[in-house]
Amino acid sequence: MSVLVVGVGDGKVTNNREDVLTTYALGSCIAVMTHDAAAGVGGLLHLMLPDSKLNEEKSAARPWMFADSGLHKLLTALQRLGGDRRRTNVWLAGGAQVLVQSDVFNIGKRNYQAIRKLLWREGLIVRGEEVGGTQSRTVRLDVATGRTWIKATNTNASSSAENGDLQWRLMC
């Protein structure tokens, strides 16, 4: 098994069934996990901002960073590796408000609304999601099985969880 780490504002797509895609510490960012079982193709996007028009210069340099340009890159890369949108399953995680309770910018919420709208326009159905709240999340996608796993920090967690001993749970 090979673990491919997707950084903040980045994305990766693979057709190697031995790969597991993962991204860490999703706060207001959104992870978009995609999988086409028939083609054995998986992808993960860790988007930071809802709209590339917010900073077109940055969007040109880092298209994965934004919901619109990042999703376009993700779907294009999936298709290049044999994926078909009609068979593609999608999961979402993140979109939390972890830093300030009175976040006037509501970046997590705006990221979530933007990606849901874009996925709807593309005709893609979200099979599972864990979004919002105040928890930071880490996710992984097993390309061989299409299973998505998540673990989240929890301010009400037991002392073992506070020490970083959080358990992975299956999203779907």
C-alpha cells in the first residue's frame, strides 16, 4: 500500500489500486473524494476557497486551491485515467468553522455551498458527507475498494482522543 498525501490547496488522482489518498487537518477547507470502481480510479481535492475569481493570478498558479478550477482539474484527470462521471461516486468532508466562532467570512460554509453547486451542475451526486461544525477532520480514500474513512477532533472527546488517539471511522 502506498499513501499519497494531498496537501492544502492541492489534488491528486490515481489509477493504482494499491494507493490510498489522504489529506489532513480539514478546517474550513473541503475534501472532495471521487471514485470510479469500474475504472479503478480515485481522486482527492483539498480545496481552500470557493471561487477562482477571488484571485485569478493565484488561480492560474494553483488551480487546485479553488472549488471551481480544482473540481475541473479533478474531473479532467479522472477522465484521462479512464474514469467516467456517470460511474463516479463523490464524498465531501470539512467546511468547519474551527478558528473563530463569529467568523464573518464563513469560508467553510461558502466552500461547501460552492462545491455542492458545482457538483450539481456536473450531474454528480454526493454519496456521503461530513461537513460543518467546529471539528477539524482528516480523510482517506482507498482506491482499491472506494471506501472513505474519516477521523475528527472532538472538543468533547475523552482524554485518549485528546492525546491524538482518534479512531478512523468509515464514511460509507
